[in-house]
Amino acid sequence: MTAQEKIYANSLLAQGRTQNDREFLDEIFRLFGVKNVVENPENIHYFTDCKQFITVSNHPYGTYDGMALVRMISEVRPDIKGLTNFVLSFIKPISNHFIPVNPFQKSTTNKSSLPGLRIARKWLEEGHPLFFFPSGQVSHIDKHLYIRDREWQLSSVKFIQKAKVPVIPIYFYGHNSWFFLLAGLIHPLIRSLLISSEVVNKKGKIIRLRIGEPISVEQQNQFKNSKSYGKFLYNKTYELKDSNSSRSI
């Protein structure tokens, strides 16, 4: 990204409140030269079939993941909100779609995440949908040299399990730069500090995602143990890899 483009980007963020959320996100994706592709757009109707639902997704890119979900889902469900780190919650006019939580959560009792979870619970109880990135952190290189989410956090998994609403898995293809991923091997904080550079280095990138079938409450009730339930959701998300029809958004 040129210096001129960076100046324009800062100006765009400053003036964002004059645009609606869809126009703003369209402009952000255009500015940074990024495209969204839904691999199976025929499944978008799931977001209108259910009054209340929760989506769960892997988290390969960071900022773009949340923006891509809002851009896709808000087209049919403008009341969508998601739990993300605090950065997206500061960007107007899309801040109303994000509920900030602590991105460095390490335990199921981290008090800094509790206010966000309380807001999310109230939003869901009022009949609205939510999206989750249950890892709480961007995907990284694991000990087997695979690029995947860390184990999904029990605080998020327990919240989803207690919600008793359909869960829709959504899989994102791809990953951030190798520099970003290798820096994360040194310390997760370094990776987080590089997130902004991962926003501006995606020119020409196509962010592809696939929507899975809703998991019914009856299916979810088969799991009494939250840890096994979390692994089930994790695996259902990562199983969404076969491509079908697709369209750009």
C-alpha cells in the first residue's frame, strides 16, 4: 500500500460515520483490493430461516474475518453482532456490529471477557443472532506445522452450549502471511501487534468462506461435556473444505 493509500485509508476511517455499514465495508474491501467469495451462496438462507442463531468460525485473518461476516450476514440480518477483540468495536459505522472481548484470554474465568459475554447473552435473548470466533486469537502454526486455530476457549464454548439455539459453522480458507505466522512462534503478542500490517498487505487477496448446515439444538444436546462439545464444533467447522458454486460479494 502506498503512502497516499494509507492517508486515504485513515481519512476513510475518520469519515466512516457518514456512511452506512454496508457502504463502508464495500469501500474498505475496495480500497485494500480484497474480495469476498462465498463458496456456497445457496446456504445464505440459513440466516433468515432461524430467528436466533450463533455462527462459529475459524479465525485465519483477524480483522477481515469479522468484517467479512458482517458484510455477508448483515445483508439479510442487519441485527447481527459478534464477539471480537476491541479494535473493530472502535471503527464507525460498523462498531454496532461488534461486542469487544479480551483477545488474550487464557482461562475460562477471565473477568475482562465477562461484560462482553453478558451483552451477548442479552442480545441473543432478545431474539438476535451472534457470531463467534471461539479461539479468541488468530490462527497460528501448531506443533504439527498445521495452520489452525488454537483449541477453542471453554468460556465461549460453554456460552454457545447454554444458548440452546441453532449453531451455523462457517469456514474461512487461507491464512495470513508467513512473516506474521512465524512471528507468532516467538510470542502471540508480537502476532497481535502485526495485525494492522496484515490488513494492508492483502491486495489481490480473495477471502473465501463456506457456510455449513445449522446444527440443531437436539444434536447439540447429545454432548453433556463442554470440552467434547467444543471439539465437535471445531471439527464441524474444519470439515467445510469442499468447494461448490461461488460468488463474489
